[in-house]
Amino acid sequence: MTILETFIKNTSVPDNYSFMTAKEMEERIWEIKHQLKDKLFLPAHHYQKDEVVQFADVTGDSLQLAKISAENKQADYIVFCGVHFMAETADMLSKAHQKVILPDLRAGCSMADMADIHQTERAWNELTQVFGDTIIPITYVNSTAGIKAFCGKHGGATVTSSNAKDMVKWALQQKKRLLFLPDQHLGRNTAYDLGIQLDKMAVWDPIQNKLMYDSSDMEQLKVILWKGHCSVHEKFTVEQINDFRKNQPEYNIIVHPECTLEVVQASDVNGSTHFIIETIKKAKSGSKWAVGTEMNLVNRLSNMFPDKEIVSLNPNLCPCLTMNRIDLPHLLWSLEKIVENKPQNIIKVDEETKNYAILALNRMM
Ligand code: 13P
Ligand code: SF4
């Protein structure tokens, strides 16, 4: 069997699940949850579908889920309802007896895939030739374990959308400049927020293997942004905001910092997933919000707070397609495999990568 065949075989849900109704699958998932009790822990990211979130032991953003998974000691199985990089982080922070399972291995993240380790090593080589030892790498947690390990190895750290400002400040206390992987928008928004002017920022293009900048003096550069982005958050535009301002000016515009700088600057407030939830939760009854983040979360907020008007900033926005790969059939299948004592889709980071990546995670946590 080829590697591809093994991959397809292991990740394909058997056909019988397509003949089950949603109700049958839900009942069976509850049954298994009751059977496994504390041996099973089921964290779910806020962007997961409601059909999955209903079974979550805890929901959270990337930072919350990383911390909570690290605190859980009794579960033998952590069935992570999120995307691949989150499951990798959970594995690296889990205890030796714990197995982390991703119900569908195709639940990746297009942003994390925009920085592979070979491109990063190549970029680092070029950048250190130009800047010597004046540069430190930091990476958004939305990156592979390999990129986290790279940052750990080179004195850097991970950041999340909740702590990016503190971590960029920290990095600039360590070295004169930083390389921010893999999301150029979170990096640019954070640095701009800290008062760093755009002419002190450059973009590293990993395809052209080239540094792109406007400033005439390279020595002035403080922030080098990896040319990556989130395909969901990049779909919000200033035109959509202008439309609201013109036709429905009573709406507050709140966006995630994975949106472009122009969108963040044109919004009323911006912040992490956690910040968006808390801001809307605390907002006055009757207030109106156009939200620039993933659609499943926007719909959930709208259902949770019926006394407020909550809509997506982009009415045509799709949810995060990779997050949505986790669904009832995949969740049930992964739980059935645990019950059969043949767990599937175990996410395991090798020891060397893990040791370096943990250095980067610990510098953040
Ligand atoms: P946070 O959960 O850190 O806000 O990140 C958003 C995101 O895009 C997760 O994939
Ligand atoms: Fe990746 Fe964006 Fe989806 Fe988050 S929302 S998993 S960053 S593609």
C-alpha cells in the first residue's frame, strides 16, 4: 500500500456513517462520552460547527485550548476538535500516557501551510546574512510544530492573537528586529499598534525568496513579516465596512487582527476571538454588531445573544473550510475507534521537534 493509500484509508470515514441520521450519531456520541467519562477530553475551538460544539468539554480560542489541554492530566484520549496545528500543540503539552486525536486529518490550516520549514530555513539563512545576529523569530501559534521548533531553537517564541502585543514587545527587547511567521496581517497590525511605522516593516516572500520593503535604509527595519495570511479573515474588506457606515451606521464594526491593516484601521474595535466574544457579551442590550471573523462563531454569537443584532461583516462569507471538516461522522468514527481500542488519527510530534517547540511555547506561557 502506498503512503497516499494509507493516508486515504486511515482518514476516510467508513460508508456506514453516511446511512446514519444526525440523531443516531448524536445519541451514539453521548453514549460513548458517558462510557469513557474522564478518560476522554473533548476540547473544541470557537470556530467549530454547533453539531460538534454541543459535545465539547470546553470551548476556547487557541491560547485557552492550549492551556486547558496542558492542565488535563486524567484523560487518556484528547479528541481535539479544531485544526492540525492545535492538535500538535495539545500533543506537545500533554502527558506521556495521553493520545491526541484529530477526527479528520484533513482539518489543516491554510495559513499554517504557508510557512514550511524548508522555506523558513532558507529565509533565515538569507536574513541572517544581511542582518547578522540582530533578528529573532516569533511565530503565531497558527503554525506547524516544525516552525514553532525553529523559533524555539533560535531564541524565539510563539504568540497568539490574545498576547501578540506583549510578545512583540518582548521580542524587540531581545533583538533589534524580528521575523514574524506566518501571518503578515497579525504581525503588521500588532507592530503598527505598538507605534512601529510601516516603513520600518518589510515582507519576506517565501515563493520569490525575497525581502520586499519601501524604506531606503534596510538598517531601519524592525519587523519582517512572513507573506502568509488567513484565507477566511482576508475576505473582509474596507468596502464592506464603508457599506455599513453608509447604510447601517448604527452597527459597531469589530474584527479579528488576522484581517488586513486597512480593515482593522477602519473598524471600531479589533481583537482576538476571545476579545470579540467578551466585547459582544458585555455590550448593551439592543446594540448592533457587524463581526469580521469566522462564520460559525458569528452565527453562534447571534443565537447566544438574541437581545443584540449580530451579523457577519461579509454576508457572503464561508466558514473556515478546514475547521468544518470535523463533523458528526468524523467525531463519532474517532470515538468508536477509541472504544474498539484501535484509536485512529493520532497526532504525534517527534521528540526533537517537541523539545524545541516547547521552548518557544514556554517563553510565551
Ligand atoms: P484565535 O483562536 O487565537 O483567535 O485564532 C483565530 C484562528 O484563526 C484560529 O484558527
Ligand atoms: Fe487557519 Fe484561518 Fe481557518 Fe484559523 S480561520 S484555521 S487561521 S484558515
